[in-house]
Amino acid sequence: MPGIRIYLFILSLFASAVFFSSCGGEKKAEEKTKTGQDTLTLLIRELDQKIADHPSDPDLYQQRSKYLLIDHQEQKAFNDITKAISLAPNKPALYIVLSDVYLGMGKPDNCNEALLKAISFDPKNMAALVRLAKLSLIIKDYKSTFEYIKKALEIEPDNPQVYFTRALALLEKGDTVKAVEDLKRTVDAAPEFYDAYIELGELYSMRKDPIGADYLRSALRLRPDSKEALYMLGMFYQETGVYEKAIATYEALAKIDTTFRDAPYNVGYIYLVYLGDYKKAADFFTESLKRDPGYVEALYNRGYAYELSGDFDKAYTDYKHVLTLKTNYEKAITGLNRIDKARKK
């Protein structure tokens, strides 16, 4: 069960989002990050000036608080949103931003209080109800989670965020059948909902159902460079015996992230275990070791590939190296014993 990913996703749903666009086509990841950061700094500076000109406008403090939170300046974000509330104490939207800030500060109880305050001013506020459902899920208060979801669906029966949140709660409760139903409702209502496709892809992949690959490909259409989706798709192909597609998928992943050790490792494993091409297996384990020289499993498997191809000297060297990284690694010791016996014959 993808518990940690679910938890991180729920947390991310609280974060205020700003879309940073850049002209001139696609850029490298580090350039995009720098561009986004530069734009964020510029936006904050522009708001600094606007607030200096209009110090009694709560909306300006609210907006700057959102940007400061994105920039991980939680205390300054808190100062701004509390200033906004002092200027407009009955505005529900301000308490929703306050809840985001509290969550960013690691204060879920205060976050909950802020959301309840928003609800007290506007009982049908969807943003507050959805956040309350997600917050309840984080702390595993499932009863409250489902209660807030029910209220939210009474207001907006087709809200994809609500269905997705209920799906996560159902997954944690172990009801995969109803969770899948809600995930399907999510993508029906919002065909761009990447995380729902990922969850559906994983759930169907666990059953080795080809529909799992379809959902993962849908996720990749939305995010072609998604390492998560590519790895899961590669694993699906690997576990269902479609080795050529698995290898191609892992190689695509390896190009996107040149530091990700498991992409070449998995290709090596396929050549070693399923295809019996020990030379290629050793080459890919070597590539994995370039990315992480301390990767014990890759080092052992390269040694095993060398052994199976008859290169006992290289195999012996790798097995000995394994033991310097992980003392008493049983498979390496067994491998050394096999080679000693083979040499005595």
C-alpha cells in the first residue's frame, strides 16, 4: 500500500499553488526551478510595494502570505495572514490561508482550528470542508474524514478532490473495491488528475491487470517525465513478462534521471534472471554502480553475472568487494565458496 506517498500527497494538497510559466519552450529542470524562484521573488517584491502604498488592504497581505508560504518563509507568511485577519476578521478565505500556514509550520491542531473558524463564517465553504477531510485523514480520524466528505458532496456532488480524498481514506481502511470506484469517479470528473491515475495504475498492477498499464500511460501523458509513473510502468512490464517494454521503459527513465540507480539495475536483473544474457546484465549492473558505488545488490549481482559467464576472477573480486561493504553478506560468501570449489576441480 502506498502509505507514504498518500501521506505526502495529502500534505501537498494544502500547499498554495502558483503557476509559473516561461516562454521559449521546455527548459531543463534546474532552469525551471530557478525561473520559478526568480518569478516568486519578483512577485513578493511587487507586493511589498503595493502594501507600502495600500497598508490597509487585507487581500494584499493574504496574497503575499501565500507566496511567502510557497517560498518556505512560514513565519513571515504567518505574520502577513494574521495582519490580514486583523483587517478583515470575518473573511473565511483568510482563515483557510491561515490553516495552510499552520500546516506548513507543523501545527495540525491550529490548522484545524483555523478551518473550523472558516466554517463558522461559511458552513458551505468547500475549500475548508475538503481541507478538514484531508486533515482528518492525516491524523487517521476516519469518522471525521467521512463526515466532512459527506457534507462536501452534498454541496458539490461531482468534486474530484472529494472523491480522491475518500478513495485515499478507503485505501487506508483496506476497502480497495470502493476506493477504485472513487478513483474512477475522480478521473471521470477531472481527466487531468495525475495522482488518481497513479493510484489506479498501482492497484491494477498489483493484480497484474493490463488496465494498470493503461492508467500509468495516462499519467505519463499528463507528465511525460514522471519518474514515478515510468518506474511503476517498467515494474508492471517486468512482472508480467513483457521484458522488451520493461527494458525500454527503464532506459527512458535512466535518461530522465541520470542518478537513479534502480533503472539500470532493473534492466540488469531482467538480463540476468529472465533473459540469460550475462554480459549485458553485468554491463547494466556496472551502470547502476556508477550511479551508486555502494549499491551492494548491484555489486553482488554483477559478480553473479560474471560467475555465470565463466569469468571467475571478476566474480571473485566483486564478491570480496561486497564483503568490504557489508560484512557477512551470505550470498557473497556462498558465491566465493562456489568459485573456490570450481577452481579446485
